[in-house]
Amino acid sequence: MKRMPRKARPRAAAELTRTDALLAQVLLHLMGDAGLKKKALALQAANLSNAAIAQLVGTSPEVVAQVLYQARRERAGRKRRR
């Protein structure tokens, strides 16, 4: 059985199209004062790379990676407690 290719994700923020960048900015604006974790999760769900998310929220890709890692661990911890 052949393996299906993963959905293409932009590798860097510079690869975002103008439309994608505008839609991401609208999403961030609508989220208002939401924290970095919620914004990063929303942008990741929109299929953006860590580098693209970092540029949009004004931080580094390493910080975004760490925030998303911690969010996954928190979600896994809640599932185990049930």
C-alpha cells in the first residue's frame, strides 16, 4: 500500500501568499487578547509552519515550537486523567 503524501505546509513565513498572510492577520485580530498558546494553536490548525506563526505573532520559531509542545503535553495529560 502506497503512503499518501502529507499535506504541503509552508516551510518559512516568506512562503505565505499575500492572501494567507491577510487571513492569518484577520484571525489574530478576531482572537484579540488571547494568549500565545491559543493563537499558535489556531494558526497551526490553519496549517501554518512554526516559522510563519512566529513571524505573525512576533516571536521566534523556537518559542512557537515550545508553546505547541507544551500544549500537546497538557492535552495528553488531561486525556490520561479521565
